[in-house]
Amino acid sequence: MKTSNLERGDGVEDSAGSKVDYFIMSSTRNAFSMMLEIGGNNKIVEAEDEEASEGLLRLAKETEELTTKRARRLEKVLIQMVAEDSIDYEDGGKAVIREMVPYKVNSIIFNLLKTWIDERLKKVNDYVDRAKETATWNLKSKTEPYTQYSVEMLKLAEEAVGDFFEIPIGISNDLVQELADGFESLFQDYISLVSLCGSKQSYIPTLPPLTRCNKDSKFLKL
């Protein structure tokens, strides 16, 4: 496998940005290796039965925890680099800070959460599609588990919402609304499908003639 110059550490003196990139990737790689050494292999095996996104989120969280332990060392290096470069600037290094390219962490997290939401909504949508294909959709049928379909959809939605709010990062109101709107759309789709089977009145049996009631009886007015 070919290794880039940056991963090998070659050319890290070319620029301050390359050096920072190297430190970040090196720390992350070392933290991941440490996680495997302290039992991460077993956790990865257990994750095979989980959703891929759930396993990756848990793996990323554990890697982040180990990487954070080395963050202070990296912070000291960054401060020292800025201090050394700011000597040549009259503004005290503000120009150096402006030249730094920020890591768009919030944007990356937002996109990952959107992907997570899309995967969960797709899981429920796939379940509804399977129900459409396998059921005959005759409400008079005593064998078709329409109630079971509804209950299972509610379980999937409840599980997704619970897992969503357990994600250990800040979640914006926009993402919460997107998840809610997605489930609302899926449930409306399911309700529309069931409603095509007929109205409630069409399944109420016809009232038989009441021969022992007079014409003014309240029963005849029902």
C-alpha cells in the first residue's frame, strides 16, 4: 500500500499547515490503534449486528475520546507555532490566524447527522414498501396483520428518536424538525394506503329490519 508523504511525515516542514495536518492524522491514527489494543476488536465484532451507521458513530466517539487525551499536546504546539510566526507581524499575529484554514467541524457533523436521519427514514420506508408488496390490503381479512404493521412502524420510529437524542453531540432544531417531518410523511403515506381500502362506514354491516318496532321507534331513525 502506498503511503503519502504527509502520512510518512516527509515534507512536514514545508508549511505550518502541513505540520498541523500531520499531527492531527498521526494522533487520530495512534488513538485508533490504541483503541484496538485495549479491546476495540471485540467491540467491532459486536457491532456487526448493529446498523452500520450506529457502529461507526460509536467507533468515532471512542476514537474521539482517545484523541482528545492528546489534544492538549497539539494545542501547545499550535500556540508555539503562532507565537513564533507572530514575531514578524506588527499586529501580534492576527494575520497568521486569518491565514489558518478552519476545519469545518460543524458542517461535517451536520452532514453526518443528516445521513444518519436519511438511513433511519429509509429503514421505515423499506418496511412500508415490504408491507405494500406482501399484504392484500383487504380490511375484512382476519389474517392480514395491519395492526402489526402499524405497531412495528411506531417501534421503529420510537427507536430512531431515542437513538437520535442519545447521540453525544449538539443537535440543532432544524435536524429535529427534519426527523419529525420525515416520520410524519411516512405515516401519512401508510395512512393513505390503508384508507384506499374503503371508509369505515363501508365495513359496518347493514342494520336488519326491525319487525317489532313501530314507525316512530328511535331504532328506525338510526
